[in-house]
Amino acid sequence: MSLWTPDGEHEVNKDQPQVDEQSVHESQDINDVPGFEDLTPEQQEQAKAMAAELAEARQRLAETPAAEVIANHVMGIYELAAIHLSSQPPGLDEAKVAIDAMTAILSSLDSRLGQNEAVLKDALSQIQMAFVQISDSATSNEN
């Protein structure tokens, strides 16, 4: 399994302690969830397995530096802006919201995103330039 960051794919350390599914079953008290007793035994086992997977995912997320998780989300916002800019016709208002969100995150976390910060700032500059070019093109086509 890997985690994507602006710096590239990073393999998740498989030597990390695994969450014991049995302890998750016991600690979650999934049996106390309303409607759980109405499920078939097979559905109950599926629900317990899903709860164990969720607990494991939460644990892995807790072990990942916040700066890497945020960088990943910022790149998702970049992709959102790019999708709106590449639509026909371009979704300039929607792209602007995404670009503004990206700008806000990067400016408020200045110098706190570690090794990913330069890549994220470059991505922001690129999407801003693309916005200006597409916006200018759309305006000239209207005239």
C-alpha cells in the first residue's frame, strides 16, 4: 500500500504495528449500535470487519505527519481547480473557489508544510496562471 504526496508515492511501512481485529471488536462495542442485533450473523461479522478496518485506517492516519496529509488534500484541491478549468465551458467560478482555498491553506501554513511546501507553492502558481489564461481566453471569445 502506498500514500501519494506531492513529492511522489511513498510505500506505507508494513512493519508498523497492526491493529488487532479482536481487540477492535471488543473495544468498539459494536453490539451496542442500534439495529446491530437485527443483522444476520454474516452481516454482523462484516460490520465488525469494517469497524476493524476503520480503526486501522484511523491508526495509520494518526501515525502520518499532518503536513503530509494536508499536502495530499491540497493537491486534491489543485485537481479540483484543474477539472473545473478544463471543463467546456470552463467553470471559472468553481475553479476560483478551489484556487482561493488552496491559497488560504498555503498562506496560513507558511513554513509549516515541510518538504512538500515548495511543490505545493509551484502547483498554486501554475493553476493561478492557467486560471488567468483561460479566463482571458473566455473573455476574448465573448467579444
